[in-house]
Amino acid sequence: MSQYSLRTLTIKYKIHTGKGYEMEENRMFNDLMGHLSVLVFFTDEQLCFTKVSQAMANYLNTDMESMIGKSIFECFPEKEGDQNWLAHIKNTGKSIRGKLKKLADSDGNESYLTMDIDSRYNEERKFLGLMGFAMDVTKMMEYEQALTDLVLNESHGIKEPIISATGFLSRIIEGKYGTMNDEIFNRVKLVHKTNTFAQLKVMSSLTQLAMISPGENNFLIRKVRTNIQQSILGPILYAYSEKIKERNIKVVNKIENQDILIRTNKDWISSIFDNFVDNEVKYLEYGGTVVIDSYMEDSKVYFCVSDSGKLLDEDFVRNRLFGKFQQENEDQDGSGIGLYANRKTIRLLGGDLGYRINENGQNEFYFWLPMQ
């Protein structure tokens, strides 16, 4: 795409309607024709194609003239639910950014497009049709699937020895190999309860990441009524209580003890909170303070974790924080994949996860989920 991105092209194309509209439209359309990797199309008010780029025709193994007048649904067979989102654009004027569309030809070969779509109106706000830009990301999705397969295979191999070690520790605690004094017993029990799980975290994050299917609804997601404090955060803080005490960390838990209705996967949400708490225990300085809070706003529930530690480097936050296997300090423990997996998970659930400096000038990670 050289100097242009899909979003840049879309923004540049938001030209005014009225006098000179057709001339400007044609000029910009012809400019885009040279970007062979970009699929460009325009429709009328009935969502039938009025113009398409050569790249668009090539992608569909046809010619430009044959596409003119055809319905967008004829060229891109849609499910009923998918027709609804196009109708939503038409009726509300809202834009779609980065929609991932999975296609299959008559032979069953799959391909993927990312699409940006806008509505066009005249000066009287009469709907004129849609304009869209798309990129073929099939190769990228193939690489993603290859990584997914690798992770699932490798995580299974990692899981077996860890489970064996966990079972061995369980038998020691049960007294199968003799008695222990209280100090040794408590230490072994703590290792079994926390450190063993710590070894499972990398595997858990990778497996969680691999089970996410981009562009599709996931069968692991359900609408549930849950008490985050009781069923998720409370048990996690209890599991880390010994380490929190050892590092003299003060945890201020402001999460309310109430049920909320959200579309989620409880295991994934538990993994996200666990990652936040684990990072605080590992990286926050001795005697620091952690505040865990939540609030509701605009039909969303927000969860925030802030701390009194040193602010993250701005360049690291801007360019690497949510990347795969990224750490601000390479000498630190950890895999650097937790935030990447968690952000991808939250976005699959219809929310988002981010970082900011809060009103107290402290590091704050947050994520939100839509209320049901």
C-alpha cells in the first residue's frame, strides 16, 4: 500500500457531496486504481455496484464490466446476520473499520478480506450508496493459523510434564511419602498452589490465544451472570496472598460484590486478572500499592488495575507494549505474551484492553466489556 493505509485512504475519501462531487470522485478513484493490492468499490442506494477497481475484479476472477449493476450480496454471498450490518451502515451512516470477512469459493477454498466501508450522501442527506476499501489478508491469516497449530501442539507437550509434577506434589502433601514438619509442609503446599500454576501461565496464555478464531463467533463465549469479586478476583488474590505479603504490597480491592450480566468466558477473564496481579507481584517495587477498581459507563463495565510504581517508558508503550513476547526490561522474568493474548481475547469479547496514566499520575491497565 506504499504511503497509504486503509484508514488514511478512507479518511481522504470523505469528500463533500454536491457540486463537483462526480469529478472529485472520479479523480480519487483513478488514483486508487494504481494500488493493485487495494480493492475499491462503490454502490448505489440499492447496494448494487456502480464502480469497482481492477484489483476488485481480479480478486473475484471476473472483469470490471461484469460486476457493474450486480448486488454486493451476489458477489459476496452473505449470511442474514451479515446483511444486517450493511443495512445498519445504510440506515445510520456509521462506518465500518477493519471488518474481517471470510469468503469461500465453489471449490471450498477460503480467503479473507479486511474491509472499511462508508455511506455516501448528497447535500440533502439522501443516501447515495456505499464506498468501500478492502485488502486481501489471506496470507496473513495462513501464517496466523500456522502459529495457532504450533501453539496447540507445543502447549499440549508442555502440559503433560507439568501435570505430572503437580500430581507428585499432591501425593507429597497427602503424606504418601512420609510426614513433614509444619514449615516444610506449608512450603510444599504453597509451591503446589502458586508456583506450579505459574509454570502453567505461559501455556495457558498461548492456548487461550490459539483457541481464538479471528472473524468468527466462538463457541466458548456465553452470556453469563457472574460475581467478579467472589468467583474470580477473590480466589486470585488469595492464591497470591503469600507473595503479596512477602513483598509488602498493599492491595486495595474496590471491586463491588455484585452480579453483572456480560457476554464472556469466565476462564479467560480469570486469566486476564491473574496476569495483572502476577505482573504487579513480579515487577512492582517492595512496599508498593496496587488499586483494583471497576465502574460502569455507557453500557460498559470497566476494570482497572493501577500501581504506585515507575511509569512505563513512553516509547515502549507506544510501539511494543501489546506486541507478542515483548518486555520493557529483557532481564525480567516472564514470557511477554500475556498482554498480547489478553488484549486479543477482550476484543473478541466485544471490548478492549489498554494502558493509560490515570488522574493520580500512575500506571493503569484497564479493560472493558459490554453489558448485556
